[in-house]
Amino acid sequence: MSADPGARRWWAVGALVLASLVVGFDVTILSLALPVMADDLGANNVELQWFVTSYTLVFAAGMIPAGMLGDRYGRKKVLLGALVIFGVASLACAYATTPGTFIGARAVLGLGAALIMPTTLSLLPVMFSDEERPKAIGAVAGAAMLAYPLGPILGGYLLDHFWWGSVFLINVPVVILAFLAVSAWLPESKSKEAKRFDVGGLVFSSAGLAAMTYGVIQGGEKGWTDVTTLAPLLGGLLVLVVFVLWERRVADPLVDLSLFRSARFTTGTLLGTVINFTMFGVLFTMPQYYQAILGADALGSGFRLLPMVGGLLVGVSVAPRLAKAIGPRAAVGLGLALLAAGLFYGATTDTGSGTGFAAAWTAVYGLGLGFALPTVMDAALGALSEDSAGVGSGVNQSIRTLGGSFGAAILGSILNSGYRGGLELDGLPERAQDAVKESVFGGLAVARAATSPSLADSVRTAFVHGLDVVLVVSGGLGLLGALIAAVWLPRRVGQGAAQTAESEHEAADAA
């Protein structure tokens, strides 16, 4: 890997941090504005679903092609173009006057995000040596996580004082700063040898990922046995199988499948997916807990996520030194063990637990996340060559994003199942029972309308039970990740080729 000497590299990391913030804000902020947008734009439930889905599908389908464009034409050029697309689409979202216009603008926004994320990650293995790369990855990963609480905090303030479009205007000044920073500080890089366009690979990978993602979204909405869930899931899986067969036969494949023979890349990507899975569980359930059980608003929920981010920032600042001192395998194992411990502690939450209890366990979770995430990402990105950094980053990001989508949908289903199974609804009319089963917020609304403290207690108790089940499942995944790290990750930082091969043979024997 090449490393550009001088402090300019670290200014360039600042540019990448801004680019990551741009995408992170959008991930968390739309949900706050949906109720107001439904009234102002006259959107029905199907259109509201497509407000989210149009972005997600384009984002999922576009990351591998985006990485290829960066490798071929220059990663700096692609990133600058992506920021322009993202900024213009944000303006279009803010000033949309019909549901159809907004859905189209959201799809373009998803394209900008798909171009930003793999391009940002692909620059790190090109710009930094093995020793410095974990620190740079920690900075970018920390910025992406920081957007999760900052999005609701800023969005909640803007919705309280301005119209709903203002939440999308947050992106514009950040995009402008990121564009100027990328222009000034980021070095250009691309593959030394331009390959032929693998049109079949582009079509098959994009279609397969989009179909799988849509199936996951439908699974969360309509259940995992519904035909609208199974058809896109199975169809997407079939298309991805065709994609693999195509890549094995074509002369210049979009994705070099030998990449998956690298224990570093495969294990790093797998562990990143596990971490994303648990992270979506926490980020999906805790804002609901803060609002429904503790009575916070969206702004207060954002502030209550800060202990997790504080733990994360401490963890990512220590992670490179920790990995160097005790080795990546032990560092990631320790991080995932801490992550799991925090989740298991959180699973003892009851209706009397308060903000302090939640702050304690989420801080421990964040610390474990900070220890593990930079080292896991470094394992995957460090296995990429300069020529394939873009496509490899796109593959890594696509798998992690799909894993996170599965996490949100599956853990959401577990939460709903635990919640509905714990309700006591005897004596309620059928329509009221349906409203209570819909969500914890619907249940509390029915309890207020019926002036029934006992029903409110039942709703809160049932929701906390579902939350605890989700955290137990997520903690179990964290322990599974620690076991995977113990078997397959390298023991030492910066292993050479011979050492890496030896480590992979050891991992194969252990498996």
C-alpha cells in the first residue's frame, strides 16, 4: 500500500469525516419529519414507505458500481461528483411539493450516498500505511457514528422552529465544506490498469442487492412468510448466485472472487456485519424506549444516545494502540466481549430503570464498539490492493449494509413479537386491541384515551420485555463475533504475506 507523506493526509481524513457525516445525518433524520410530511404533502402510508425505500434501494444497489467508478476514473473525482449529487438532491428533497417529487429526490440522494461511502473507505488503504490506517479508519467510523445522535438533536430543533424541509437543508453546508476540503486536501488515486466494463456484473450485482434489500424491508413490514417478502428475497438470492457464476467466467470481472479467500477480508467483513447487526438493534429500540417509557421527545432521545457515542470515541482513540499492543485478534475479542457485556446488562432493563442505567450500559456498549470496529474495518480494507480498493470497499460496504438491514428487520420482528406476547388485553374492543398491538405508542394512546393506568402499565411492561429479548439476541451475536475473531483474525498487526498465509492456515486448521 502506498502512503502519502506529510500532514496533508490527516487534513484529507478531515474531508472524509465530513463526507461521512453527510450520509450519517440523512440516515437518522428522515424518521423525525415523516409525520409532518404526511400532512403537508398529503402522502398515504404506501408513499411514506417509499420515502424511505427509494433511498435504501438505490443506496444498496449502487455501492459496488460506485467503487468500480472510483477505481477506473479516480476516487477524488467520483467523491466530488457524489457530493454535488447529494447536495442538489438534498435541496430537491427540502423543496419538494408532491410525494412523487420527494420520492424521486430521495432516490437521487441514495445514489449520492452510494457513491460517497465506498469511495471514502477505498481511499484509506491507498493513503495510509498498515500502522497508520487504523487511526484514520477510527476517525471516519467515529464521525459516522456521531451522526446518529446529532441527526435527531439538530433535526428535532429544526422541526420545533422551522418547516420540515429544513432537516434536509442541514446537508447543504456540510456538503459545501466537504467539497472544499476534498478539493484542497485529498490526493487523486485510481487503478493503474483500466479493465473492461463488466456490464453483466454491474447489472447482476445491483439487481440482486436491490431485490434482497427490498425483501428485507417487506419482511419488517409484512412478515417473513408473505409472498411480497419471499419473492424478492429468493429472486435476489438467485440473481446473486448468477452474479457469482458470471464473475467466475468473465475475463475482467467486476469483483475478483479470490478476494474472499483472504481470511482478513472475509473475517473483517463478516465481523463488521455482526457489529452492524447489533448496532441497528440498539439504534432501533433505544429511541423508542426513551420516548415511550421515559417520556423524552426526539431531541431528548438524541441527547440520551451521547453516552454510547462517548464510549465509542474513547474506544476508537485507543483501538490502534490496543491492537498494536495485544494484537488484532485479542483487541477485537475484547471489544466484542465488552459490547456483549453491555448488551446483556441492558437486557436487565425494567420499567423502573431510568436514564442513568441506560447511559451506563450504552457507554459500555459504545466502548466495546470503539475497540472492535476500527480494527475489524482495518482487517478488511488492509487486504485490498490499490487497484481494487474501490470495488473491494463497495463489496464490504454492501455486505455490511445488507446485514444491518437484516438486523433492523429481524430485531424489529423480535421486538414486536415480545411486545405483543406480553400484552394483557382482556376486555378491550377489537379495534382498540389492534391499535395497542400496532406499537407501544399506539398502546399508550389507547391507554390515555381510556384513562386506564393498568393498560398503560401493561403496554410499558410488554415493550420493555421485547427490548430485553432484542438485547439478549444482540449480545449473543456479539459473543459469536468474539469467537469468530479468536479463530480467524491475525494475531499481530502488519503481518507480512508469509505470516498472513501462515495465520490463515492456522485458522483453517482450527476451524
